[in-house]
Amino acid sequence: MSCNGKDQSTEIETTFQNKGHELVYEMVQKVGNYATLAKHKDVVYSYKYQTPDGKADISTEKYIFDGELSYGAYQPHERTLANLEGPIEQGYDGKEYWLKHKGKVITDTTSLKRVTFNRPTNFYWFTMFQKLLDPGLNYEYIGEKMIKDNAYDIVKITFESATDKPTDIYQVYINKDTKMVDQFLFTVVDAGVIETPMLMELEYEQIDNLLIPTKRRYKKSTWEAEVTDEPWITVDWSNIKFNNDLSRELFKK
């Protein structure tokens, strides 16, 4: 999910591509930029992913921001590697992705492929707004729109690619009053095919000096942000704690 943006240690923006770029910059300053996030060194939180069929993934997520190290301990994991009964652990140490089942290293390529998706994707979602100022992004101001008595600026964000392979697309709705993203459209590129966009709605929580979208729900949409009556997929982050003095050894296989 366009998770390979460069790590940011500082953010100094003096020029903007266009109005859309400037609006995204202002939004990121409101919620907390990457430099602000990175000063917290690391984070530990509880992650719950719930689908309408009642199945869920619940994991304890741990990240070190320097190097984008990522670890997840799952129980249950009814949506991720459900064929493996009992607790699983996933990790990325900056060089290698790995998987353990009941403490035993799993090496089959099918299972590891899921890890190589989960680890950077979960990290990216947590740092998404900060990383919307990464190098290699393009911004297009789409216009204004009223939704439920709120006025929004709409900005389309795309990612530069060295190949002809399609990349993810984000279309953020920035609330004119709060300067925050209340919802956004996104695509997930899989095997070179751009799928139907999803609409993600957000609720924020103030944690330390950051505004974090801890409650999320999404489902299929149109590019006009019109959704069906289908039930939502929900994602909740809780018990978020920064500066845990995590050891890099935790992230090694």
C-alpha cells in the first residue's frame, strides 16, 4: 500500500507543488508531522481488525520509527494466516521479514508473502498522514464539496513509480474548519490491477502531542465517495503508548 516511502527525520517544506500540496502540509502540521512522531522513538498498541462476517485479527503491534522496524503478535488471527492455529508472531528487522508459529520459525513462501504485506502496511497506516509528505508524491487539488453540513477540500495523491506498474491512489477530504481528514478514498494495487476504491472514515484521539485516527471503518465506494448499504470493516487502535525503550533485538527472527 505504497509503504516504501523514505523515512523522514525532518520536514522542512518551503515550496509547494500546488494548492493540494499546501493543504496536505497544513493538515500534517495539525495532526503532527513525522519529526514530531519520530521524537517518540517507538510505539506499542493494540490492533483489532473486524470484518462483517464476525472474524477478527487482534494483535499487539510494536514499531521503532528509525528504520521502520515492525513486530506483531496475533491472537486470534482469523483473517491472517487462519490455517495456523494458535499464536503467531510477525516481524521486520529492517532487512528481513519473518514469521513464527508457537515460537517456531515458518519459512514457506506463501505465509511469508502475507507477512511482507502486513508488516509495512500496518506501519504505513499508523504513520500515513506524516508520510503523505514523503518525496515522490504528486498532489492534485480536486475542489470543494459539502458533506453532512461540513465543507471539504479534496486532494488526490499519487505515487511516482520507476516502472509502468500502477500505484495506490489516495483522495483525502480535508475539513475546512478543523484542517483534519475526516475521510479518504484509497485503492490497493494487487498484481498490477487497481481495485474499486474504498472509503475510510476516521475518528481521532489526542495522544501526547499527536492527533491519531484510532477508530476507522471502511468499505467499497465510488470516486464520488458514495457507498453501498454493505456493512463496514472496522479497525480499532487502543492502549497506544510511545517511548517504550524497545530493543532492536525484539524485531529479529
